[in-house]
Amino acid sequence: MRIVVLTKPVPDPASGAERLGPDGRLDRAASPAVVNGNDEYVLEKALKLVAEAGEGEVILLSMAPASAPETMRKALAMGATRGILVTDPALEGSCTVATTRVLAAALKTLEFDLAFAGVDTSDGVAGVVPAGVAALAGLPYLSYAATIDPDMAARTVRVNRITATGFDVLQAPMPALISGTQALGEPRYPSLKGIMAARSKEISTIKMADLGIDPASVGTAGATTRVVDSHKPPPRAATRVIREPADEAARQVVAFLAERRLI
Amino acid sequence: MAAGIWVHGEVAGDGSLAKLSTEVATLARALAEASGEPVTGVVIGADPAGAAATLADYVPRVLAVAEPETAEHAAGTIVAQRLAALIAEHQPRMVMTGAGPEGRDLAGALSALTGWGVLANATAVRWDDGGPVATHNVFGGKLVTESALTGDHGIVTLRPNAVTAEAAPSKGKLETVAPAGSLDQPAVPIVERLEASGAAASIDDARIIVAGGRGVGGPDGFTLVQELADALGGAVGATRAAVDSGWIPYSQQIGQTGKIVKPALYLALGISGAIQHKVGMQTAESIVAVNRDADAPIADFADVFVVGDLFEVGRALLEQLRARSG
Amino acid sequence: MATVTAATREPGPYRLTEEHEMLRDAVRVLADERVAPRAAEIDRTAEFPQDLRKLLADHDILALPFPTEHGGLGGELLPVALAIEQLSRACATTGLILAVQELGSLPILLAGSSEQQKRWFPSLASGERLIAFALTEAEAGSDVAAARTTANADGDDYVIHGSKRFISHGSIADLITVFAVTDPDAPRHRRLSAFVVEVPTAGFAVTRLEHKMGIRGSPTAELAFDGVRVPQANRLGAEGDGFEIAMRTLDRSRPGIAAQAVGIAQGALEVATAYARERRQFGQRIGELQMVGAMLADMDAATEGARQLLYKACVEIDAGSPEANRWSAMCKLVAGDAAMRVTTDAVQVLGGYGYIDEFPVERMMRDAKITQLYEGTQQIQRLVIARSLLGKDG
């Protein structure tokens, strides 16, 4: 069983240090990078599936700056087999269209049974890349997965897709691309063995030239969108902290609600 | 002539128009006014008539396309292909859709098929300098950015509850259009539909939401949450932790994989305020939180933060609210 | 004036690598969630936490000091120090479990044959077996060479007579690295040899368990060897190598104690800081009062200074520095004194509350003291450093 997991290094949301650079694009040097949260959930699922199958590999695929191997190590420490990095200075500042094109092209060079992606990333929160990659790669697309059940013998996969009222059960032949959600299950914390083993796992690089993509069509040069402004949101008034006993605290809350005409 | 703002009308499970689409349509109309561009709605589904008729309350012209494949297949890619073909024929300059799961799937596939850029997850859109300028909340709400298209065409996805839906002064015209183009992408069949249990008050447009998290401790704890919601005339919400533990149905989940809400009041009980939940409720007008942990992240963005036991404080609050209303 | 140019040789990383940070964070999570809640109880009952020993084993933490070919995670000093530091932040006794496992194993690592390593390391790395380091005697503390326990050759065996004092984990270990005199007539530093004794065995007894000021959950034992037989195959290195093995062991194990000290200091600093943020007197948070703020600042600087020296020492020792003994002694000296100072000041910041067991700082202060005593007192560390400065024959 071979599962490719699309992962993206994003600024660590817990660090609070994310910011934009002068060009309006994410300043990747400003804060430590971590694996995108949703990607960890689909990675965890991939690792579980391969473990259950008793054989196979989980391959990480990422379009990222050259410094990304450090971030990929954490995903390798969780147990992924190896990583593939598509990196090229020309890719800097890429929009979702370019990202989709590059990832689809990279995916086409690989053989796999399933490809997973997180539904969106914590930096851009666009949530459009997985569907686009599936379309460009001609893969069946199953999105917003709460569960993923492959049948290797029949070479099909079944997914419970989250809907407003419950779930739609989707089924497709392999290979297929699945975007997954947190409902798949808490990602494991890398074990010490996993952390130490990660350093010797292979991360290979693909250059854009290998994919036959014109550098002018990607990166800032080829971007289909651009940031025109950025500012801090209007500050919320300072939090009123109440440490009184329950009755007094409730009294103060009621006063606040009345003040804001909510009751 | 490349002109026109198109609004994709999402067809809900029961054949009606998704509420989000009425919000997108309202915004599209405002942009049409500002730009002078004509606005057209497009509904593509197995039985589009009902949804198309509703959309016609919001925009002057709606194209209804009957596409039987969407009845039993995942819709996003199918709709995207039909839409791409219509776009090739009619040449609008932009397409707007909701930023919920359906809209994102559509926007992603459509962007790949057309090469059009996406202004994604917008909380507002204005018309400026000949094109749309979208506002986004990034970095978990720490920063607001505005972005524009670099070319003439693009796709815009709009966050739920960012715009208040408002019907147009007069009803629009419905046109039935045959599906164009071909379906070359693999179609994914829906083999079964599972309904989530429980029929609770919808949180989508609730003015007041009382939500419970891990601190509530179990399904019994949610009785207090419901009682407070009743006393305040609101709906019950929950974090992923509470839903995963089976204490409350998924339909009430707020957050990254649940719903994004923008109520006038969000009362959070036993909720830490971690980012995955925060993104679902941080734009609520008033946020009151009760948590035993003084260092819970929610303390940073709540208007009022009570350090205490949620049951003690909750019961006291319930008592006082009931006393007030007589 | 000559221009100073930028680095003329390859700059090394002066930050923890991503791997080190992941490791540190993995242990930190464990320490916060599973160890910290047990710390007060361990101190109060003075019971060795077998549950936490198992936790460390299950999470491969006890595998850190061992070579990978024997089921370990490599044995680099910095990862071990990072783990001990994070554990000790929560509970000094628990941090010591890893430190002692490393200490007892180092003689085998440094002087054992590959057959011996293969024989013992796998079960030590898995945490299935514990090992202790028995060097100290009632009459041979700082003066290691004055040891009186003897090991007399008898056929294919040695027979050990004597006793050891203040042996950490002595009562719970399955293996004991024992240093005994094999040649009383040899020059002072060639009298001792090192053996691994597998217990229980005939003639071996735990004769005493100490009641201590701190690290109360860690059993400190007096061991009696009354005609304990140990096969030649259990001797480490050649006869007479014992003293050198012990010294080289301490060069590598002292950073572990420094890590424990840094962890204790950090834990105390965090409690004191949190308290200073919350506690209000004279209409403000006490942290804003200058005398308190100054204390906290000094505590932070002392802890950080000790930490950075520790990390540097680990890297230098692993790199084979010819000054390993200087690095090792220095990091332990600085960290031990920092821990004592920081914990004492932490009690001071908490005032009366610091003196009662409702807050953990009084325990941390009691725990800190040992880091100035074992694996060589601070005075011994100073001897080592002075000798290194002045030249060995100075």
C-alpha cells in the first residue's frame, strides 16, 4: 500500500510570530515552520492504514522553500517512510493556481494507491488546492473525509464525507485523492525512536525543470492574486477577568449582558 | 464580451438553496451596483428549479442547469466542469461562491480547469480599481489582509455569516440552460447517506449561542448548557472534543471542521479556545467565557472571562437570568 | 586597526536542531502530563515511582543513553541531557531515573567488550532492567582511590568483599557496576577494577536505605558484598583500569546531573514567576516590585547560563574534546550552584507560602542540594577545573 501525503510547512500558529513580508506574501523567515495541522491528521490516518495493512509506505510530498526539510522531519518522525520536496526559488510567492499545478505535476511522477491532503492550511485557509490537484491529475476526488476505508483487494476506497446533516458515503477506485479533516483522529506525538530515526530518512528533491513547468508561470511572477493591504484587526477591548465566587461572578456577567442589550 | 459577475447557487441536500448562497448573492448584487457589471446566478443540480427560484429572489437573472449526475455523485467536480463550459461560452469575468465545503471543492476544481485565480475565504469584498478586492482574516485572526486579482478573471469564495442576506427589490428571471461541455473527470458515486442524529436548534443563524467544551465533562453536563441557551433564547454549540466524545451531535459543532458562526453573543463554558475552535467563533460580537483554567487561550480574546467552575457559575447565572425574566 | 571579519571557518549550529527540539518537546509533554501530577506524592511517600519508570521505558526515554545497535537511541549526551532536564523540571526523582541508568551503563559503554554490551544493553535500553553505579564507600567519597572493597581472583571468578554507601537505585537495580580493589599494592590509580554484578546473587545484600533531604523517591542504598562471586567475563576492561573507567564515566555523566539541576531550577523559576504574576500586595503584582523582579531576573539568568553551558559541554564532550573533564566539571559546578540559588530564591519569592508543602518550591529546594554533592562535590569539580587551568602537573 503506498500513500502519498501532501503536506505544507506553515508558520507555527502557536508562536504568534506570523507576519507578511514587504511584498505582501508570507514572511517565512519570521516564525518557526511546522507541518500544517490538518496535514498531521491525514498523515496519522495514512500511518495507521499502512500499519494495519502490514506493509507499504507513506510518502510526504511538499512544495516548499529549501529550508523545508527541517519541517518535514517532524512528519518523518511520526513514521512516514520518506519525503519528496519540490523546491525552487522561482516558486516563491506562488498563488493557489501555481501550487495546484506544481503539486499535480509532481503527483503524476509518482505511483501510489491513495493521495491525502488536509482540507485547508492554517496560513491561507483557502481550501481549494486539493480539489484542483485532483482535477489536474485526473484523480477521483473525495473530500472532507471523517473516515477513510481502503479495500486493497477490490482496489477501491470508501470515505465518509462530512455534510451539513451528517455524512455522504463516497466510493472510488484507486488511485484517488482524499482531503481529510480532524475527524480522522488525533495525530500521534512522534516517539523518541521516531524522532531519532527521522534524521536518516530520505528527502529527495524535485526541481521545476524536472516537471516541465515554466518558471514565469509560477511564483510571484505568475501569481493570479496579490495582497494589496494588510492591517491588524480592530482590537477587542481588554478582557474583563472575573475571579469572584460564583454568585458574584454571575451578577457581573448578567450586568455585562444587560449593558450590551443581549438580555 | 467578458463581463458579468456570476453567483453559483449551492443546492442543499433537500433541493433548496443553501443559506450561504443567499449571502453570496447579496454581496454579488452590491458589487454589481458598484461596478456596473451585470450579475447572473447559476444553479447546477439534479433538480435545480427550487434553488434557482430562490436565487432569483436575490439576483435579476438565474441560469438553471439540470445535471442528473449530481444526484448520486459528489457534486463539486461535476458542477465545476459544467460551470467551466458555461464560462467558456458566456465569458463572465468572475464567479462567486460560498467558502463552505461545497464551494471550496467547486472553486478548487474550477480554478484548475480555467486557470483562474481564487480570492479565498473572504469576509468581505468591495469593488476597487476595476476589480474585486477581498478581505481575509489570516493567521488565526491576527491579521486582516486585502487581496485582488492580477488578471481580469477570478473566483471568489465567501465565508458564511460574513454578509447578511437581503432579497432584491424584484424577482429575477429564470432561464433553463442545457448542460454544456463534457464530464471528463472521474465521477465519485455517493453509495449511502447517513443522517446525524438529534434535532437541535440550528446554530447557523442563532443570535445567541451557548457552547460547551471538554470542561462540560459529559452529556449530562450539556443539560446545563441547554438550559442556559433556553434562558437566553439561543442555540447550543459545542467544540470538537465534546462532539468526538459523543456528548452532542456533530450538527452543533463549531470550529474548523464544524461551523463558523457570528452570533451577537457567544457564551463559552469549559472551552479552552484553541485555534481550531477559535476560528469558528472569534468574530462573535460579544464573547463571555467560563473556565477553571486562568491561562486558557480564550481569555485572550473574550470580552469577559470568568475564572471558575462552569457548573457553579453556570447555575448561578441560570438562577439570576430566570429571576430577571420573572 | 585590523578589521575583524566574519567567521573564517565553518560556523557550527549554535541552536538546538529541529530534532533536539522535537525530542525535548516530546519529553516535556510527558513530564507535564504524567510526571508532574505525581511529584508531590513521590516526595511525601518516598516511594520509588515504578509507574514512571515504566512510562519512561515505554516512551523509549531510557533507550537514549545506549547505542542503536543494542536497541538504544544513540547515546549522544545532548539528547540525554534534554530529557533529564525536562523530567527534572517536574520531578527530580524521575529525572534521576534516566541519569542513573546512564551513569551505571557508562562503564560498560566506555570499557566493556562488544560481547558484554550485547549481553546487557538491550534489557537496559528497554528499561526492563535497571543498573546502578557502586563506587562510593563510607570511607571513600571524594577520595575515590581510597576504596576498600576487594575483588580477589579465584579460578574463573572474582570474589568481592566489602560495602558501598549512598548508591542510587542500589536497592532496585538488576545490575550493579562495582569498583573494587584487585591489586592493593599497585600505584594508587591502578588498584581498582570494574565489574558488573548481576543481582540478586549469593552474598549480596541491601543493608540500609537512607532517609534523605531531597530526591526522596530515589532509593539510596548501602550495599554489602559478602563473598559475592562474579565471573571474569563480567570484568570491564583490564585489571587495574577501574579508576580510569570511573573518571571517564564521571566526565560523561556529570552533564546528566547538571541537566537535573537545570531542570530543577527551571521548575522553581516557573513556579516563582507564576506566583509573582498572580500575587498582589501593596496594590500591585509582586513581580512588579523591584526587589522581587530583580530576584526573578537573576534566577532566569542563572538558569539560562547554566543551561547554555550544559548544552555546550555536551556537544564538546561528544566531539571528543581533550578538555572533556573541564567541560564536565564546569557545567555541573555552575548548574548545581544555580539550582541551589534559584530554588532558595524561589522559596523567598513565595514568602511564607514557599515554606509550606502546598507549593512545590520547598521540595525543589531540598531536591536541589544533592546536585552540589553527588557525582563529585562542588569542591571536587573545582579541583578538576583548577588542575585543567594550571596544567595537570601544576
